[in-house]
Amino acid sequence: MKAAILTVLVLFAVLFLLRNVFGFLKIMFSAKRPAARTDRLVDRIKGIFVYVLGQKRILKNYTWAGVEHFMIFWGFMIITFGSLEVLIMGYLPGFEIFGIFGDSSQGIFLLILDIVQTLVIVALVMGVLNRTVIPSGKRREVNSIDAVVILGMIFGLMITDFGFRASKISMGIEPTAWMPISTMWATFFFSNVNATTAAFAGEFFWWFHVCLLLAFLNYLPYSKHSHVLTVVPNIFFQNLEPRGKMTKIDFENAPEDSEHFGSGKFEDFTWKDVLDSYTCTECGRCTDNCPAWATDKSLSPRDIVIKLRHFASENAGKEEMNSDYLPSEEWVTQEELYACTTCSACVEQCPLLIDQMGKILEMRRFLTMEGRLTGTAVRTLQKLQSHGNPWGFETNERSPWAKEEEVPVLGNGGGDNAQEYDVIFWTGCFGAYDPRGQEVAQTIAQLLKKAGVSFAIMGPNETCTGDPARRLGEEALYQELAMTNAENLNAFKVKKVVANCPHCFNTLKNEYPDFGAEVEVVSHTEFLNDLIKEGKLSPTHAIEEEITYHDPCYLGRHNRIFDEPREVLEAIPGLTIKELDRTRENSFCCGAGGGKVWMEEEAPRVNWNRFEEIQDHGVETVAAACPFCSTMFEDAAKYHGNETIKIKDIAELLKDSIDLPVSNSNFKELASDSTDSEENDSTSEV
């Protein structure tokens, strides 16, 4: 009779679970935009060991919550075997799951189970404290009732298993030597109980445990803890492309009936986007580290993901699933989406490798290409369209410092073959037109000359990489700029580029291969560091200052370049480097990325937040490696009325420690060629 009832319960639970699983799969594959995630199988399998079994990101930065989750996770891994053993006992009384390997193996398992279940109870207490006593700031979970239900179920599973095994110990069925904690339970609850009562209690705890286990399994798909079922595939199918890379829209081969581009309707998302949304635990780490949220903007990366899940759940099987738009006043607002700085802090912090930023950028694409973008950003895009730079300057006004520094320009006196040079210096729009950016670019040119590096710039043959356009959502304009640059890079046979702007660096390195530009791209911090290591640059003059280094988002988090800038600074004698509280992969954004430098921002501004941290750190200088960051910090310094803190590019600090200027015959010769060419070429920029 017992076996028959158990069979009915198990069949019902399994069928109900399968129904939920197939329902979820139907929803997931209602998202039609493709996402190929079957390459690099070794890396994908490795990811499961590192992020699932190793819990790598769980313990990062959130020690209390991390330890709590680590204990519960590994507890469940072991308790699963214990619950399976209990379930099978309904058919085979006295079944021992590891008994086949001998009494000692089963005994060791029972000892581990005894300890682990206790640790899980401790972790549950920690979880309660984390949600009631320990402050969590703005990242408070949005579904506290769900958390209580889940924690209650887990607690019930632990208690019922202890009760079941304690009753068996009291009847002399289970060995006390291997189960010290269960033995304590037995002594406390069953010492004055007869065998009949103990047997009844054991049967009660057994049924309670089995029913709770089956209920827990079927509640999971409806809760934020659905990640128990989805985390392994979500980690396996993670995005292995560089974080700073966006996908290319194939306009030429787009279906004729395409109504729009980007993610507007549910079907415009990928199946992986949906899997992400059902894997989200609502922990709020992404939001906790979001610069927009930290400065009281409406954007919460967590909410973006949760809204996608709620949209899917509420509209599954309805007409609205294919007709309603997710970017809307009802679901995800324009204000939220355009508040993103694309710093990738949300992606960096997510323990389950959810791509919040990717979803935001795809919805931006939809809005912008539907004409929803307004304000100063629109004028910036217009200037990019007409002049190839965000200020609208003429091409012949580009990089005026190049003539002074005798820098050859490809196509304008510097020859037509970039392979005649060691590298091509990509100045970027800031280095070409912004007065402060020009100073940094000129400094880099001087350092390259000092090191004996043969280099040229592309001058009028270089235009904006298109990064602002792509991050703001204007993909068509981005592709126009990218194809122009890619064609010029290939025409001049450029093989290696040094870029001092991380946004240019990221775009050239990670996205231009989609347009046929196979170019080695290095940041100026990497290149200068190599020149120091090779003995071609020798900083000798001491700079007796306390400084700190700010990690640019597109150099650090997006492309994992953390050490090289610091090694350059460490090579400069006299400098005392003081790391900020938020540094390296945890660095706080300056607020300029994602096209935000070209947009109006309501107070409080992101750059104010970061500068306050720098100011409170008590340093004399902040070292930067990005013209966007330098601009934002200089603006913040003016706002705070503190212009005593110097903002310098790493190249400028290195220059201060090296004897400059220097004569270089190679450049004299090239400059002469350039001058001769200028006389006969009215289009020359120098």
C-alpha cells in the first residue's frame, strides 16, 4: 500500500514537473533572435566547474551572503543523495545508497550528511539575518515572500530528515557512531519514547520529507529559485565573446517583412535572454553595483531581467506575447534604458553570468532606430553622420599637433603602406580634436619617438570608430563608420594599431573583425609598458606624489587590462600608489560610456560620485588611461570646487619622468617627405 501511494505521488510530481519544464521551453523558444552557444565546448564545461561547483562569483565581494549560499549549495549536492535514499526506502526498507561499497562507505556518507545538514540549518539562519538584520542597501530582494517559502521548505527538509534518522537511531536501526548530531536529536526527543511511538514518528517524518521534497521540486519553476534547475545550462551557454563586443545586425539579409531592429517585441530577444531571466535569483548584486542606480537614476539591471521574465510568464499563450513591446511605459521605460553607461559592472558582479547589459543595448537599438532618442545625443549622431566626429569639426582640422611633432600621415606624405612603420597610432576623436585629448596624444607621440618607434597616424583617413553611435543604438550609422574605417585600414595594409582611447581600442579589437579588419590592437598602456620592459623608455626622474589609478570600464572590465597600467606607474620612481576602494574589476564608472558623455544627465551625476571617492582618498593626482574619464573627472573637479587634484593620463606621468624632447632622424626624414607632399596636396592635414 505504501509503495502504491508513493508511486502515485512520484508520478504526479514528475508529470507536473515535466509539464512545467516543457511549458518553459515553449516560452524560451518563442524568442526568435538566434544565439549560437555551442562553440568552445571545453571552455563551457570549464565554466560549470568554476562558476557552479566552484561558486567563484558567489563568494566575491559579498562574504556573508556568499558563505551562506556556498553552504546551502554544497549541502544540497550531498543532501540530494540522502533524499534519494529516503525516497527509495519507500520501496526497499533498509536501503543504503552507498551500502554497495561496504559499511564504512555508507558510514562516512552518513557522517558527512549529518554535518552538512547542520551547516545548512546554520546557513538558513544566516539567510534570515541577511534579510532582516544585516543591511543590504538598495539591493533588497523584490520577492521576500518567495524567499521565506523557499527557506522554509529547505528548513523543513533538514528537520524531517533529522527526525526520520533520529527515530531510526532510537530503534537501533541506524549506527550512532557515524551520526553524532542525529544521535543528539534521538537522545533529546526519543529517549523516553517506546518503540511503537518512535516507529510512528519515523513514518511521519518519512512521509513529511518525501511530500515536501516533491512539493519543493515543483515549486521551483514558479519561484525565483528556478535557478536550481536552470543554472547549469545558463552557465554552459554563457557568452564567451569579449564582453565589450556587440552583435552585428545583418541589414542586407534581413527579412523583407522586418518591422524593426533590436529587441522590441518578445520574439526579438534570444532564447538565452529568456533563460537568463528565469535564472535570475533577484539577489540585486547587479543593481547594487550599477552607477546609474547609485546616483538615483531609474535603471535597475535586476529589474530589467525580472521584467522580461514577468512579461513572458504573464503573456504566455496570449496574443500580447507577440504584439506588445517590452520597451514601453508599462514595462521597461526609455528613461531606464538610456541611463545605462554600459560599464558592465552588472555583468561582472552577477554570480550566474547573466548578461543584463546586452538586453539593455538591444532594447536601445530598437528605440533609437525607431526615432525615440532625443536631446543632445541626437545632435551628436547628426555630426557623426555629416563630419565623422561628434563635434562636427572639419576633417582638415584633425590632429594639428601632428605637424609640430613631425608625425607622418598615411596618404598625406606618410606613404600608402602602413607596413613601413612599426605601428599606426589611432588618435581617436578626442586625440584629434579635443584640446585636452590633443595634449595626451601629443605626449604619446613624443614617447614613441623617444623609444625609437617608427609610427604614423591615419589623419583624415581615420574617422570616429562609431562606438558612440553603436552604444546609443544607431547601428546603421555605426556600420557606415566602421566600414569606412575598415576599408581604410585594409587599403593601407595596417597590421598593428596603438589606441589611447579604450572605446576605440575595444571597437577596433573586438568588433571590427566583423567588417574584415584583421588588425592587432593594443592599448597605449600596454604598449608603453612593453617599451619600459624592453629598456626603450627609462623613467628616471622621481615624482614625489601620492596618486591613484582609475580603471576605465572599457579597458578594465571589458577587456581585462588591469596590470599593465599599474606596471607603468610602478616603474616611475617616487610615486606612491594608493588603490581606491572600488578598483580593478570593481571599479566605479566615470559616467561617460554608452554615449552618456554626449547626453544630458540629471544630478547627482555619476562622475561626481566617483570623484568624491577620489577626493576622499587623499591623493594629489588621479592617473587615467581614457580621455572620456579625464574629461569627466575634470568636470567633476570644477563642480566640487577642487581643482587641486590633478588629472593626468598615464602617458603624461611617464613623460614627466623621462628626458624629452628628443631628436629622431627617422622622423625628420619622414617629416620632410610630408612637407614636400603638403605643397602639392591641398587635402593634407598637417
